[in-house]
Amino acid sequence: MAVSIAPVAEPPRRIPLDRAAFRWAGVEAKEYKSHAVDAAGMGWQAVTRHTIGPAGAAFETRYFELEPGGYSSLEKHRHVHLVFAVRGRGRALVGDSVFDFEGLDAIYVPPLTPHRWLNAGDESFGFLCTVDAERDRPQPLDDNELAALRANPATAPYAF
């Protein structure tokens, strides 16, 4: 029996990394988000997003880089995240826990779990994040979720 292979959206290719600049060839840095959201916790600072690909696939891999003092929005989604630290040191608020995060550590974020990424060092902090290509948009936390994080001594410093 012959096996047929479905065509791919784009041919296989290598995307080289310039290690000195920590940038992938042909992948441009973009603003973390295209617009501000006024909801509590949805602010961010000093973050860029780099979509590595692959185009047309069921998933997307993105590289996020947070400069010293940088942080992402405090949000949740219906989709899962699997995040790998690849540069510098960070901190992750995930649910009611805070994790130090560096050197190929991985963090799984379940659906609808509040999360925020922060730079915890004095150099750039970068991580790879793989998500479904078709996914829901970030949601702000509701008042009760935000209040619970602010009442927890471990998470309160990151629930701004």
C-alpha cells in the first residue's frame, strides 16, 4: 500500500540564530501586543515578540524577550502554554505559584490559569512559547481572581 504525505505549508528550512544578538534570521521583533488594554493587570513593559513559525502549522512558536524591569500582562486563556527559558533569568506567576525560571527550565500553563512573566535579572530574559496557531485572545482576570492573587503573600508582588 502506498503512503501519501500531505503537502506542507512551507518547505523545511533552517532558521539560524545569531547568538551574539540572540535573533533568528528573517524573524523580526514586534511589539508584544498591538494595543493597550485598560483592564486591571493587563499592562506590560519592555517586551518584544518574535514569531519563529512555522507558517500554516497547527501550532506557533514564539520567542518573547523582556528587558530588565520588563513584564508581560497578567492574563489567562482557554489554550495551554508550554514555555522554555532560553536566555537570562525570569520569574513566572502561574496560578497561585511563583517560579524562578532560567536555563531551559520549562513551565506548563493549564487552560484559564492566570500567568505573568517577569525579568528577574539585569540582562535580557527570553523564553520560547508554543501555542495553538488558532487560539483565543488573552482575557483579563476577573475581580475575584485578582483579589485572590493580591491576598496571597507569594503572588501579591506580581498582581499589579
